[in-house]
Amino acid sequence: MENFEIITKIRIYKESDYPDSKKELLNRAKITALNAYAPYSNYYVGAAVLLEDGTIITGNNQENAAYPSGLCAERTALFYANANYPDKAVKAIAIAAYNKGGYSKDVCTPCGSCRQVLVEVENRYSLPIEIIMYGEGQIYEVDSIRDLLPLSFGKDSMG
């Protein structure tokens, strides 16, 4: 038997120390969360996608009584970006959640389905996507979705 170790490096910032150059993307995710349609979970998520040309696309979660017919914020934004800007690579995505009258104290991380979609987008453009995850008072960053989904499934897996 052999073993190997997978290590994920996450940069953790205090909100007050977050670089100004990235604040707009994060603020767009936070604002977009407020407009989410989440009457069942009351967990309002916003995502902001930065394209290589500087365009920012936003999306938020859209719930449905006929669960699982809704869609997460990350996929809403990514699918819109890919449909409307198919020749523009995604550089970064910021994610934030709002609930119970304030932004979530816990860092908002992408679900498994969103992680898989992010892998596909990275593969599509052959570029890593920086993932920015917000929690009230702290921000996590990773350089690629592969940091959050290291043994991912993709086109090469179907060999």
C-alpha cells in the first residue's frame, strides 16, 4: 500500500486587510446576495465572476419549491458568463452569503456541484480561477478550484 498527501493552501485575510484591487469583485458578490431568491433556506448567496477583460458578471441563488430545480449563485453567474462571453476566460470568482439579517459569519464555500462546474470552466480555458470566499470579518482565497477539489473529474477522466 502507498499513501500520498493532499495539502490545500488557503490565504486568509481579515476583511479590513483585504487588498483594494479585489474589493470591487467581493463587494459585487455581497450586494448580489441581497437580491437572491431564497424563500426556503433563507440563505442568500451572491457570486461575482471576473472575466479576463475586466467585465464582472453577477449571479445569485434561485430556489424553487420543486427542489432541486433551483440553481446556486456560482453556476448562475458562470453559465451566464459562458453563454454571453464564450471567448472570455474567467479569472476569478467571489462568493458571499447573507442570512438572518447579516452576512454569514462562516466563509461561504462552493458546493460540490459548483466545484465541478468550476473545474470544467478551468479546463475550458486552460487557466486557473482564483476563488474568493467571504465570511463576515474574514476572507479565504485559493488559486484554483483544484485546491478545493483536488481529485476532480474531467474530460481526461473519460479517456
